[in-house]
Amino acid sequence: MNQNIFFTSDHHFGHTNIIRFSERPFASVEEMDAELIKRWNEKVSPRDIVYHLGDISLARSERTKEILDQLNGSIFLVKGNHDKSALSYAKRFEWIKDYYELSVADEDAPNGRQKIILFHYAMKVWRSSFRGTWHLYGHSHGHLFDDVTSRSFDVGVDCHNYEPLSYDEVKARILAKDWKAPFGDREL
């Protein structure tokens, strides 16, 4: 079975004020929710894996359940600061964590595995960042300066055409950065 891996954050389903706060191009929360669901499902198939880095929904629990039931893929939730309604439907997620260290098979990565730190919030440094481990985050809705020398960035929908990013899209963006190992080839 071929599974693709996707990353995303900060959908804020049901949150009327996010349209104004993040200058989203939607006339209503209903239009926003429908378009976010559509764009998710256009990229993610039912067999794919999605790591959501928090703030899925601010809608009531019943509405959040309706939305989550429409989304394709197996969803792993790294909690954000606005996930109370999502937590009320915990069985929709493969797991729910505050933080996660992911390892993805990738023949281009050291030892054939790319390590990725997943957290709702941006970090300046993280475990093995000096060795090329990536860090993906949300929360900032594109308002945080993207450091071109850091192997991290905001995967929130406000930064990426309101849709999840595939592993290959993340990889291309990360590898385009001007990152250099701070210690060269020396082992610590």
C-alpha cells in the first residue's frame, strides 16, 4: 500500500475571526470550512498519513466531529492551543501528543532516515538541529520570520494555499534553504 505523508496546521475550522486576523480570502466561516475541506481532500487520499500540528477547529464539538469525519487520511495530532473541541473526538486521531520526533525513510537523508521534530510552536533550536534534523511548526499563521539558514518552517495553511504539504514539498523547501552544519563534518 502506497502511503504519502502530509503536514499541516492551523485550519481553525469554525473560527469566524480567523478570516479577519489572518486575512483569509473567504466571505464566511461556512465558505472557509468548505474550501479547507475541499483543498485537504484534493491532496490527501483516504490511505495517506497527515501530521496536523494543532489548532484544527474552534467550532463546537459536534461541528468539529462533522468536519473531521469529512477529512481524508489517518490523522496524527500534535496539540495546539485551540484543540479543545478536537480532543472531544479523540478516536478520530491515530494518536494525540504535545510533541513528536518523527523518522521518515528517505534514501537522501543520513542513514536513510530523515528526522523531523513536530511541535505546534516554533523553536530556535531542537534536538539534533545541528545534524540536519528538521523542525515543522504552526501557530504563527505566517507572521514569523522564516529563517533561510534554519531547517524549519511554518506548515500552517495560511502559508501554503490553505492545503497540507506533502513530504516531498517539505523536503524541497527545506533543502532550498542555506543551511550548513555548524560543526562541518566533525563529530560531537
